Amino acid sequence: MSVPANLKYTKDHEWVNIEGDVATVGITDFAQGELGDIVYVEVETVDETLEKDEVFGTVEAVKTVSDLFLPLSGEIIAFNDSLESEPEKVNSDPYGDGWMIKIKITNPDEINELLDDQAYKEIIGA
């Protein structure tokens, strides 16, 4: 199970890659493994500004649907449109082609509340 050291994480199993004031967000390798085969990703919040921990979308697997929680407050500026036709990218490449959204961060102080790779590994028992 992969937990890249260069990313930040949430207790809700999302990863965050921060570049300046933009954060790219997806679900972790652990999360995709727990969900199983992902068949649909829905994000209808593009161009909306949401608060940290608000639901920004859902991910649907064969047997379950899970909410996706925003790891940082901000405006959702992009959705990975390729997931509409190829949601399996979340399974095959969760930290790369399987990214879900990009956020323009509005409260940089929240970054300090994210987990590093070691803290996330403790949560998942890796």
C-alpha cells in the first residue's frame, strides 16, 4: 500500500498535494482498496467555495457510495473530467491520473491540520 511522503493526508483518507495556493485532492490507495472497483465519481461543486470538511462530491463503488470531504476551505477550481469516462483511474493510479479536484485555498492555516505520511500510516495501521 502506497503512502507517498510528499503529500498531506486527512483522517477521511484523502490526499492533498499543495502547490502555492492550489491543492490537488484525491482519495488514498488505502481508500480505493477498501472501496473496491470504482464505477462513478460525482463532483457537482466546481466553481463553488466550500468550508473544510464539507461534502464536495461522492465516489461510487460496486457495493457502496461514499461522500468526499473537502480537506481545506477553498474554491473548487477544477474537476478531473477524465474520471467521468474512466473512474477506474482512481483504483489504478490514485495519486496520479486518479486525482479528483483542485482547490484554490482560502485559509492556508488549515494546512497545518493535515496529517503527514507517518501520521496517516498510523491511522491505517501501515
